[in-house]
Amino acid sequence: AQSVTQLGSHVSVSEGALVLLRCNYSSSVPPYLFWYVQYPNQGLQLLLKYTSAATLVKGINGFEAEFKKSETSFHLTKPSAHMSDAAEYFCAVNVDQGAQKLVFGQGTRLTINP
Amino acid sequence: GAGVSQSPSNKVTEKGKDVELRCDPISGHTALYWYRQSLGQGLEFLIYFQGNSAPDKSGLPSDRFSAERTGGSVSTLTIQRTQQEDSAVYLCASSSGLSGANVLTFGAGSRLTVL
């Protein structure tokens, strides 16, 4: 069965610093991979997705992620953190070709220090 | 509508009562999903609909949970004889079709508290 592990339930960075949120997945078939962001009292918003095209995926708000099959990783990065990036971030995997049955990681809460 | 609407946004109920949660997906979206977000279990898939049919109900935690969709639009998630462990945020999402690569648009959720 597929699974997702997000290393670090809480990450804190200074404004302007690099953001790195780690995600490792387990899947027996080529996966679709997603990063979602959740702001307080809101639903999940898609940041970016990997669907077997380019391994480096660019998303909204300056975020990007690189799919590394050999490491079964899909880490999320942003070169320079902004205060508005403070939120909870979820990595998810879907191995179903016909539906969006996502398996989510436990989430990483990102705090930005001024 | 412009987005996925869920109601109520907050629901407090007593143990043993039944509750209904409603989801109004984006107009024209044929696929509709229910997920649950709880402190103990994180985000979990519950059920999805293609049109009015539910091909996969495998995520429903017990037979107290049921869902239906009518007219290919609005869906209702019903929890009978609620228990404290049902306390969670219930998220609805919709997409334009059935593909593993499709993007889900989520609603803001219905927060259920069972006393």
C-alpha cells in the first residue's frame, strides 16, 4: 500500500530564508504526487503536482518540488520565505489512475519568523 | 458555483444524534469526494462519486456513515448515532473528471464536534 512520510511536523524559518519541506513516499507503481497548502479555517489548495512529465515541477507562490525516483522523494522548496507562506503543508500520493484517492502525509506546519 | 460550498461550517452535536453535512461542488464537476481531517488520523479518504454513483466507499469508517449524491450535484454525508471519535473536519472536493492526475478543489470543510 502507498504511504507518505513528511519529516518534521513543524518547520520554522526566517523571512527571506530557504524553505525546505521534506516528503518521502512509498508506492509500488509510478505515482502521482501533490503538495497542498492549508491556511487556517480554509480548505486545501493545490500548490503543485507531479504527473510523470518533468521531474522538476513549479507551482504557485514561487514553490517548486523535484521528483527523485531513486530516493522516493518529492521535497518542496522555495528560495525565499515570505510571511504569507505561514500555513500547513501536505504532501499526497495517488496511485489510482481513475480517481483522486489521495493518501496524505501528516502535514508540516511552517512558521515564518520576521 | 465559483467554489465548493459546504454547510454547516460548524456543527456541535450530542453523542448518539444523527448529523447531515452538505456539499455543493463546482458547477459541471462530475466527480465529488469526501475526506476527513482529524487530529488522530490526519487526512483520510472516505468516498467518491462519479455522477450519482459511488464506485468506492472503502474509506467509510463504519456502517454509521453513508453518503448520497443527487442530480449529479449536491452531496450529503450522513453520520448516524454519532460518537466522540467522529469529531473531525469533513472536507468535500470536486474535480472535472476521473483521472489520477486531476486537480481537486476543496471546500472549507464542516467542523463536527461530538460532545
